[in-house]
Amino acid sequence: MSSAYRDPILEFKDVGFMYNRGKKFISNLNLKVGNGEIIGLLGANGSGKSTILKLAGGILRPSEGLITLWGKPLRLYKNKDRAKLLCYLPQILDINVPFRVKELVGMGLYPYEVTPEMGVDEALEIVGLKGKAESYIKNLSGGEMRRTFIAMTLLQGAGLFLLDEPLSNLDIKYQIEILKLLKDLKEQKSISIIMALHDINMALQFEKVMLIKDGKILGIGIPDSVLTKDLLRIAFDVSIDIRRHDSERAYISYENSII
């Protein structure tokens, strides 16, 4: 999609969802994601992060309301057409596949009958894995494995990435590498990204964050306006304060954290 696109690329309008016809897990959810935005989706375990991403990706269908993708109801897209516009990466990735890096990345071409301009080599170059093209997935480090799947989504050509905790279980070095890569993709290709997180320190690195609890949005905006002591207490049931050094660098304080 063109970087000149001005309307929301993804929009939730009064969306509701329930599991097994039970109590509503998500109710009256409204959300807009703009072209080239990167949003950190933050909340405690079970708060609804994965459910929201799966709804956005068309994996789950809302019980009420409407989800639109580039102005068109998400439910009206055929699978291959939707795959050209968005990609969803789950938190748990299957690394026990007998594929080389280049073979897995090449699977990003499955929606296309005519091969797009970007090739496997270019996608691997962008994520810094060209030298690992012949390596087997099972032999990669955690950070390399995540970058391989991101290369596959790049080849897929989607303008919206839905990433479910891609930084979990990674050393800080790889967390920083993945976050920098995603920010570079946002700047260079106007890719929009919604990334589920559980680490407040990482959320502070985002331009925009969305804090949720029990399937409801507590706040959305810049970290200073959303990651407040009151909202964090509601979201995580613990007293956490965001403070700043004289250099204006933010940090988390757990003083008096017992409520």
C-alpha cells in the first residue's frame, strides 16, 4: 500500500468477542492504526493481547462489531489477498521444521502467482541473515530465528505486522536487535506494526503504546500519557512508577510496590 494512504489501515469498530459462547472477553473495542505506525500492546498475561492480534489478523472473528483493513471489511478478504496485506506471527514459533533459512523465507511468496520485486536474498540482507541462508532453522539462535520469520513476512509484502511477543525469551542483545530492525522497517517501508509486550521497559521505547486489561483499552498514546502510576496499577495490580533521570531518560521504580 502507498505511504500516502491517510485513512486508518486497520480499524476496530465496537468489536466484541467471546470464547465458547460464554461471557464476553472483549466488548465495544475501538481502535485505529495509521499507516507507518508502530504500537506496543502492553498488558498482563490473559489481558487480551493475543486475542486482539488474532482478531486483527482474521484468525478469530468478532461476535459483534466490524474490523476493516484498508477500508474494506476484513471478513471479505480471501485468505491469499489478506496475506498480501497483513501477517501474523504467534508467540510460539515452530522451529522443529526440516527447512533451511532460505526455504522458510521463500514461503512468504505463497500468496503470489507472479513473484514480487523483493527476492529471498534481499529479504535476508535486510534482516542481516544473508550469511545464514543455507543454515537449518533448528541451528539458529533465538534472535536469528525471529529475524528469519520477519524476513519471511517481508517477502510476503504485507504492510501490517501483527507480532505476538516477538521479544519473549530472548537475551537483551537480541531484543534490542529485533526492536531496532522493526523500527528501521517502519521508517524505510512505512510498515505498520502492532507488537504485544509484557516488558514495561521495552514499552518505554515505543512512540505509541496501548495498555489493556480484561479486553479493554485503558489508554493509548505516547508512553508518558499512558504508562502512568494509576493506569499501571490497574493493568498489573501492582504499584509501579515511571520516573526520569536528570537526562530525561525514563526508568521504572518499584518502590512501595506492595498495594
